[in-house]
Amino acid sequence: MKERRFSAPTIAKFIIRTLVGVFFITAAVMKLVSIDNFEVYIYSFNLLSFNLSAVAARLVIAAELLLGSFLIAKILYKPTWWLSMLMMIGFTLFLGYAALFRHDTNCHCMGDIVQLSPAYSIIKNIVTIILLLLVRKEEDYHFRGKTAVGVVCAVLAFVVPFVLFPTDSLYNLFRKSGCAVDGRRFEQLMQDSAARSLDAGEGDYVFGFLSAGCKYCKIGSKKLNTMVEINRLDTNRVVFFIWGSEKSIRQFKEETGATHFRYVTLSPVEAIKIVDGIFPTYVLVKDGQPVEATDVRGLNDRKIRDFLSK
């Protein structure tokens, strides 16, 4: 009797390979929708500058998109399989370091949607490696337009993270630099009793004007907090002027980890007038005078380090 073309093992391998490919693509999309926090997480290892960390984050996403689509379509299957295996082993070793020497509650392997600790993510990777081993001996599909499909997948894998979600450095090339700060109202703020108690009239400081419920204020504060920690800068020279309820401010500190900076509560009306309603706004202040202001995309680790290291 002639052997059936679609045997049970063939169907099982098809399902496994598709699941792994879909998993890679899903993980990439989840990272992409919370790309800012993924950038900060990579930067927190102090191996790369923030700009290079942003590029590395997008390269990881591009690799997952490309390998996932190639696994599903069985394009260049052998090299795709080996690259997938090497990527999973590399991630597992990296997570092993994080599990042993850090106390991360989320490794951002699945973005912020599904929060996994490094230990749980290692288990996930081991399962993925086992599934990959089960489909090791698969061969390429041969179908009309295979080359075109491969090219489209490769282009999209890099266009989506790098063009649709550009790095801050690339984004800043195509926008007006800086943010507006009302000089007169800023001077009035510095004369306020709460601000004067900070003793920030002399020296170099970074002032953040934030809303406790603002998503981008939280992202920016995580970035700035990580920059200060990595460069071992004086936390007393970072002051957050924030508006919101006591509960929202407390949650803000917990979510961002920026608990060691100094906080001054402002009314929303006053905060809006000082920074023209742009939150967050970060102001470099020298001897009580604003020198430069920027938003979350303009935060630069080298500039912050150089300014606060004087």
C-alpha cells in the first residue's frame, strides 16, 4: 500500500515548527509594543551605551521576526534552525547570569504584557530548545515565489522595528530639538519655599517635570534612574517636580524604581504653565538657571553623565 503523504509524524512536526515560529513572532511583537522598557533593561546591564542598547533591542526583535517567519515558511531551513538554536542557547546563558546575579522581576522576553522572571524564562527557552530538536531534520519547502517571500519577510523584519519604531537618536534627527520652559515662571518656582528648601540654587541639577499618571513620564524616569545608577551619579542632584494624588505618586515611585530622587509636589496648573504642558520635560539647571530642556526622547546618557559629573 502506498504510504500516505501526510503521516502523523509529518503533521506533528508541522504543528511544532509552526508553534515555534509563531512564538518567536509573538515574542518580538510583545517586545516591540513595550520597546522603551526593553531598551532600558538591556542598558541596565551596563554593557552598551543607551543608543547602542536601543539598536541591540531592535536587532533582537528583527532576528525573532525573521527566524519565526522563515521557520514557518521553511525558507533556508537549515541555517534558520541553527541560528534559532544558537539564539535560544545564547538567551538562556544571558538569563542564567541575570537569575544568579540580579533580582529582576521581568526579563522583558515577552515584553511587559507577560512578565517573566529570568528563571521562568529559562524554563521557557529550554522547552523551545526541545521543540526545535524535534524538527531538526526538516527540509526546505519549494514553492513558487519562495525567494520573493523570503525577501519581503527579511525587509519587514528590519523595517518594522527600525523604521516604524525608530531609536531615540534617529527620531531626534527629524524633529525640533528641546522643549519650552517659561523662564519667568521657572524663576518664580525657584523662589518658592519648597524649591528653596532643596538648596538647588548653586551647582548642576536635573529637574524633571512629571505627571504621576503619565506613561511616558514613567518611561523617562526609568531611563534617567538607570543612567544615574550606572554612572553612579549623585541622586540628590535629580529633583522631580510632580503632580498627582499621593497614591498615584507612590505608585509612580514603585513602578519606576526612582525612589531615591528628591520629589516636590506641584499643582497641575503650575506644572503645565512652566513647561507648556509637555510631560515629561527634563531640564538641565546650572546655578538655578535652566540651560537645556528636553523630553523623554532627548534623554542622553552621555550628556546626563557629563553634566552631573562636573
